[in-house]
Amino acid sequence: MYTIDRLKYKKYGFLSGIMSILLIVIGACSDDNSTGTDVWETPGNVVVSTIPERTAIVKNPMMGWVLYAGLGDGLADSYWEDYDNMQSSAGIVRVSDYATTLFIRASWTDFNPEEGKYAWDEDVNTKAAQRFKMLVEGAAERGLKLAFAVIIDSQDKSYDFTPAYVKNGGAAGYTSQTGSKTVWSPYPDDPVFQQYYEKFIMDFAKKYNDPDVVQYFSGQGFGKWGESHTVFYSTGDNTPREAVFNWSTDLMRNAFDKIPVVVYYHRYIGLRGTDSGYDEETERLLQSAVDKGYCLRHDAFGMKSYYSTWERAFAASQRYKRPIIMEGGWVKKTHGNSIKGDGYNDFADVRHGEFDEGKGSYVNMMDLRYSSDIINGETYSWFNDAYGLVQEFIAEGGYRLYPDKISVPYEVANGSTLRITHRWSNLGWGYCPTNIPQWKDKYQVAFALLDKNTLQPKYTFLDSEPALSDWIEGSPKTYTFNLRLTDVAAGDYLWAVGLVDTTKDNTIGIQISAKKDRLTTEGWLKLCDVTVH
């Protein structure tokens, strides 16, 4: 929905002008003073006010609920059937309708069982590869992007998480015991291991360094659970810690230069144990990863001993600098009464605790983890113990962008100059991370003249001044865009505004949170009629 306020104007012939791809920018400046009135009083313009969409899911990049899956025996063949028919407190739901991403976290062995052979290869038919193909195809059918994490350490695992060819090729490592199983893990500072791992990561990136398919890649994978703590080095101490951290973060960042990369944040980064406490090197190492362009994730939200004062403070220091991905720490199937140690009475309390901690850290993404025992899984718990929070995160989490007020001319002439004033708001507590280097200049505000019959853009004009990452909750941003019109065919058009992907011929890249009837099929927000002379 929108409303129009026609301003009084003097007709200087035809005052304003629009242009096509040959747009000549006269000037563009931002004005954070959204309460001022003078910027809106442009003769010959109309002011369009937009009513935002506040509750419907908007599937935009690097935000939203994330489904989880592995490739091991814990994944049932009925994964998609289970998720498409999830019992909730509101009845049967299709979980993928609530989410933006499928996160596949699995062992290096499952992704790469033999040297040069990968789970995505058509001729690889291991059970893990079959599961991989089933997940990837199902995600595409449901409009979900993929995300990945690779675990290399076999601690607490029932089989070797690093493929046998690495050990057989001479990589040094160590054994550990998981029940009756003896498993092997490589030392991350070993040069033979690093040589094999570099090739694996580069081959992975050749396949999946694709922002149309992949949401993010979660890097490293060392240590217990692949979370970069309890890391064992060949030296028997923490001496190689910084060198390994720098090597691995450089590797991931260079390999995946088109999609966001993610690093864990906690006070034990790269240390041999989790009982050594915070040391001053942790924050410096993490900051170095952030400076390289890394986003952030933590996997123990709601666990008060693991997500504590240090983690909250670090998250606060990165607020609106890098997006944060949340995974809850407590697992319904295995943790049972241990939740009481954190003051939770039941898993409804746990979900509230995780949600509140995530909201306090302004996270962009939350997790819906999987269990083959559906009723004892986290996704089932969210939809039955805390369905209202699932909806609340859709409405208020991540980012939700819209222009509440835009001033555009309604009659223009070639060769003239026009002024467009536009104000943008974010209704989410997260932010749109256009300040990560992988997204540099990728998403921009664009105005378009639409064909009134087809609603397709005939002429598109970029305003490169606004930075979408500046749009944070409670702080509207106002911009004035001055431009000159040349070579536009005379006729009647429809003004529209959109958030476009400049790497894809200025097609819509981020959906505006406006009412559906005001949006074209592609996502352009329709404003008002305009005549070009």
C-alpha cells in the first residue's frame, strides 16, 4: 500500500528529468535528519509513503532460520518428508517455508571419501554422497540456499573424519578413543595435512563459490566438534596456534571470494583445552579474521557457561560490523536434566533462553537443528515449545528493509535535472551486511521506469550513495539523489524502486519489506505514474 501527497509546484516548463543507463549523476548525498521537511519540498514531485510488511517471511541473503543436516548415519532418508510434515502447535507445517538456508555440516571424509572424488560427483555413490545429493536437490526444490561446514577432527567421533588418503599420504596426527573405536585426527600444523587440505578447499570452492546457490561457508573445522577449541598440535603445546589460524583463515577467504565466510567466536579459539580461560590473543586473532572479511558464528547460545560475559562483549564489539549466526547449545535428545544447571525447567525455557541470548547479540540467523528422532529434536521443540518465537524471529530478527517515504517527479523531460529524496528503515534487529568485502558494491538502491503493461524496467538508475549496512533499527536514513535525464523515450511509465544486485544486470537482489500488492513479481516496489516528454 502507499499514499501520495502532491506537493504544490511551479511549472518551469517540465522541471524534472529521468534517465536510462546513460544516467549522468549531478550529485548524491545522504541526510540522516529524517525529521526535516525541506528535503521533501521539491516542486513537481509527489511524496509516496509505504506501509511495510512486518510479519511475512522475506528470504533475503544472510538472514533467517537455518535448517541443519549432516551426512552421517544420523540423517534419515525421510529428512525432507519429516520437515515437510512437521507437527507444530499451529498444526502441520512445512519447515522450509520458514527458512532461508540448509546448513550441511559433515566430515571431510563424507565430502571427499577418496583423493579427487567428491560427494557431488555423479560417479560417487557412497551413502554420504547419496545423502548429499538428496539434501542439495531438496533444498533447490524448496528455494533454500546451501551453507557448509567441514569437520576434520575425529574427537568423540565413531569413524575418521579426515579421509584415509591423507593419513596414508604421510600426514602426522594422533589417535583418540571413542567408546570401543580408535580414531585418527591430523595435526593442523602438519605441512602434509595442509597440502591435502588446501587442495580439498580449493576444489570445494570451484564447485560452491556461488552466491546464487550458497549462503556461506563456515571455515576451519579443527578441534572438538570442529569448533576451534581443544585443538592438538604436533608440538604438544599452543605454539603453532597463530600460524595455523592465519593459514586457515587466509585459505578460506581466498578460496571463497564470492560468498561470505564464517569463523567461530569464543574465548578458547585455537587452544588445546577449554579450561585454560580467556587469553589476550583470542580477541586479536578473531579481529584479524573479521578484518579479512569473516562473519561470525557461535554454537552454544543459551549455554550460560559457554556463551558468557566474554562472548557477549565480543559480539557487542562487532555489532553491525559483521553479521552473527546463532546455534543453540542445548540438545533435547541428549542433555536431559542437565539444562537445570543453567536454570531451565524444561525445553520451552531453553528455547526462550537461546532466543533471548541471540536477540541480545543482534544475530542475523538462528538454527533449526535436526534429529532423526523428530519428537526429541530441536526443530520439533521450536515449533511446539516456542512457535511464537519462530514467528517473532521472522518478524523482528535479521533485517527487514523498506522505504517509508520517497519523493519523485510525476512529469519530466529529457535534458532536465530531477531530484529524488528517499528514506529507508530497517525493522529487524540485525542488519544487511553490505560492508563485508564479498558484497562490496554488490547491492545498491535503484530507481526504475517500468513499462506499465509488463511491469518490467525500461530504464534503471543506480544511486550508489546509500550503504544498506547503515540501515539499522530505529535509525532511518534519508538520501537525496540528483540526476540528469538523457535518451529516454517519451511516454507514460511507472516509477519503482528496488534493491538490486549489480553483478546480475541490476535485477532485484534483496526483497523490500512492503505489502505484496505493491511489489512486482521480481520485487520492484511500485511508486506512482510518471510522464516523460
